Amino acid sequence: MSLVDSLLHEFDQEMANTRRTLERVPLEKSDWKLHPRGGTLGWLAYHVATIPALGKTALETGSYDTLTSPRAPQPATTAELLAFFNGIVASTRAALAGASDEHLMQPWTLSRGGQTMFTMPRIAVLRGPMMHHLIHHRGQLTMYLRMNEIPVPALYGPSADEGPVAGDQAK
């Protein structure tokens, strides 16, 4: 099995879990904060929706600068957020499906204002700064949902609000 094949399975599972979470985000409460030092619900949902774009960027470029790269406008409704996310996921998945194992092992650099933050193989970017970072912030987003009395979706097994996801073997 190629590296790409193993990553695609993981990517598809995490994107489906993220979509189930984003579907519940009430953007009419986008200014709500869990804590004064935390981000708003709208910011966090937008951040979660954009993280998969890092995968496409890592696969198609040699580097990315967080200060000089343009930002997409923030969606105003949950439907717009989902459409935005779905587009990012489709383009990132296509880039991943077309990558070779050799390409995944090539270095990629993230910088901020020209200062290198890290350089690592593309596969490490996909697993760490993209996938793990997404899972971390999606977890935060589920807490935002919980605090707003919005049922948390079942992701890896039942949640306190839902039974298992269709096809889940957990009991």
C-alpha cells in the first residue's frame, strides 16, 4: 500500500467527522466566546474549515508564508461554511490522490513574515500541522457546541448526545 492510499483513508474519515461537526455550527452566534481570551465561535469554525487547505498548499507549493498569503472571506451562514469546507476538501483530496510517495517525502517550509517556523517532509505536514491540528481544533469546536446546548456529533463512537455513526462497530 502506498503512503497516499493510507493517507486518503485517514483524510476521508477526518473530513467526514469535521463536516458532521461544522453542520451544527450556528453562525448566528458567531461572536459567542467560551472564554474572554479565546476565539469566537465564528473564528473557530472558519479556522477548522480552512485547515485542510494546508494539505493542498503543502502538496502544490514549496512553502507558505502566513503573513503574506491572502485569506478567503469568512462565510456568513452555516450553508456557506459547509460549501466553503466542501470545496477545500475536494481540492485537497484531489491533490493528495495525485501525489507520489516520493513527492510526499520532499521538504516543505512554513514561514511567518519571511522567518522559517519549520521545514519538514510534506507527509509530516499532512499528518501533523494539517490532520492533528484539525482534530485539536475540532475538539475545541465540539466544546463550543456543548456550551451552546447543541448536540455533539458522534465522531469515533457514540457521543453523550448521539449513538454510533452508521457503520460504527462501537457498542
